Amino acid sequence: MTLPTFKAFLSHRYKSPVVNQRLFDLLTAFAVVQFEVDVGNKPTNVTRLERFVRDADAFVGIYPLPAGDEVRPSRAALMEESKYFRLELDMAARSGKPGIVFVDMRYGNAITVPAPLRECRYDHREIANAGPLRGEALFLEQARGLANDVAAVLQRLGGAATAPNRDRVGMLWGADADADGAELERLKERLLNMSLEPVVLDASRGADGDFMQRLHGLDWMVTDISAPACASGLPGFVHGRFVPQMRLVRSPSPDLPARSPLEDGLLKGFEAGYPKDIVRWHGGDSLVDEFDQRLAVLYEPRTYIGTAAEAAKYFAGAALRKETVFLSYAGEDRALVEGLAKALRGVFQSVFDYRDDGQSIVPGSRWIDEIFTKLVGSALAVPVVSPAYLASPNCMHEAREIIATADNRNLRVVPVKLREGELELPPLMRDMQYLRGWEYPDAKLLAQRVVMAFDELENRAATAATR
């Protein structure tokens, strides 16, 4: 018998590969479950998540707690651990998609699975054990029920979910936020430059037939959620209709933080996602800058997982850290750097290495453009310094870009001096603390020290930000 195929939005904890694989396998007895995943570390973009949930056929949640903790955590710890799960469950509830959620029993009532999603609570000790699950028969029955639910929805829709027009972006814009319409025009220009069609919705008419017809044909929306706009009820209405939105609110002055009434109502229960993703602006270029950043993330591609073998490979690899690493070195040092590159790949999902047989740089592309594009998206840069590195114009160009990016963005730099001996360093590199690579004969130990240094820099930055 040929199993049905459907696409799911997979909501899960990346660092629990054994739990993810074992519970996901229960679904594969009744369907080929495909899903999309992000590669690398990206800021949470609620609009992007809403679009992916909307475009899926089903919702699958797998919610474990970190392994090794036998004591039931405090409620504060459970709420912190589940904050992204609860954000995605909210989207699942509003989407109306069929779904199933597997929840570690230790969460108790910190995670409430909304109806009609199917709920399976499991004992984490059984998952860690190689033996059969006591509740496996019940879980399989729920998995079969999900497959039937999805099949029924797809049959009702003619075999595939109806998708909105991918090129149309709604704009629900309050007059108080932009009296002369200048900011609206600037955002429309940004959308047009991406071959997207802006559709301005008339908030003064309410949710009449014309409004509903336009709403139905949109891919996503730019929505003003300021107090005057919320007074119409339309931002909350659109939220409930599960139209993906980029939410904006204007501050009355540069010194007064912008806040929307939705944050004390519909969005009050969510610590993750909405608070940081709302575009808070006052004037000047702040709106356009924030808009451009979110727009760039919104349309970044995702990796499609289409088979059981691909899913197994993904779950095994997803336990790796999501930060992207930029490894910079001279070609003459390749043989000495190979071990470090391999060890870093054992810790991070994405390690940029310009000489990795086309995995980091797409064959046929302009390599210099690819290098600096990758650098901008990286969280950690590791320049491996040697006489050959300092003598290479390309390496020194990379070094200057690394330092400049670190000064302007959240890029941490952990340099490694490859060999013992004096080096005449350029001024831009003289005040940096280096790891002495020759003191680590084992590349894994050197990689561990690089990771420790990176974490130390991250912790210092986080501490400084709270002062």
C-alpha cells in the first residue's frame, strides 16, 4: 500500500535528536511526512513562522526537556524552556491545521495543547530506553488519526491546500502612524523592488465584503498595531484569522518605547517571538531599516526534508549548534587547518570553508561575493594566522572585513596563531588575543577551546547589554 504524503510544520527541540527521531518514526507508519528546516542561526521572525505553518498540511510538535534532568523543574524553568513551543502552538491553534503534539510529562500544565490538536504525553525514561514504549499502541492510534485528518482536509480541498497569491502583500496602515503617507510609500517601494504587489487595505470601512475578499488573496500583511489602529479591532481580527503579519508600532518620541495594546491582550502570554519581532520605530530611517532586516529573513530559503533517510540525517545533525562559523585561512595552510575545520563541523551545523569542494561556495558563483555574504551571516569568525596568511592579499582583505563586521555587528572573532614564532601583525590585528594553535596537538581540543572562547565573548556581550 502506498502511504499518503503530506507536509508538516515540525515544532521541536533541536538538541534532542533521539526523542525527535523516535517519536517522528511513529508517524511514518501511516504517512510520508515531509517538512522544511532552517539552516544556521536566524533571528526569530514571526511572519516567517506564520507563513510556514499556514503553508503546511499539518502541525507536528515534539516537546522534550533536556536529557539528564530527572528532577521535575520549577515552573519558571518550564516556562522558559517551553517559550518557543508555546509560541508555535499559538500559531497552530489559529491556523486550524490538523496536528499532533508529543509532550514530556514533566511539563505538566506549563504546556497546554489546544483542541483539536491530538495530544500524547510520554514518560521521558521510556524514550531514553531502547525497549518498547508502554503507550506505543495509543500513540500509533493517534498518529493514524492524524494521517486520516490530513487526508480528509486535502480531499475536501481537492487534493492540495489552496495557497494565497504569493506576490500580494497587504498593508493595514493607521493614519495616526503616518499622517502624510510618506512612510507607507517607502515601504511600498521596498516591496515593489522585490517584485511584490502592495495592497493597501482601507481600515475605515471595517471588515466588509471587499476587505474580506482582499484579505483572502494576500500572502502576508504589514500591520500597524498602534493604539489608534487597534481601536478599530482590525489588527486583532486579522491576527485571529491567521493571516501572517509583520507588526509595526510607532513610538510617540525617540525616548519613549513604543508599545501596542495587543501586548497587554492577545500577545500577553508570549515571552518569545512577538516582543522582539514587533517593529518599533519613531522616524528617520528606523522604520525602513527594521523593515528591510525582517524582509531579508522572511524570504531566505529553507531546506526541504522529503524522505525518512533525510529526516534521520537532519535529526542527527540538528543537535549541533546553529551559529554559523566563518573559517579564514591561507591555502598553503590547508593541510594543518583540515583537522580544525572537521572538529568545528562536529560542533556547529554550518562552517564556512572556501576550500571544501563546493559545499560553502556555489560552483560558478563569484567567490569574493560569496565569501562576504557568508561573513555577514556568521556569528563566529576564526582567522588562522600564519606567515602565508599575512602575505596573502585575499586573506588580509578577509581579515579587514572580519574586523569591520565585528565592530558593526554581533560577530565574535577568535583568532588562532598557527605556528610558534614571531609574526609582524598589521595594526588592525595587534590588539587581539590569540589562541596558540601549536599548543593543541589534537584538533578537537583546539576546537573546544575556540568554542569556549566564543561562549565567553557571548556571555560578556550579554552582561554588558544588561547594564
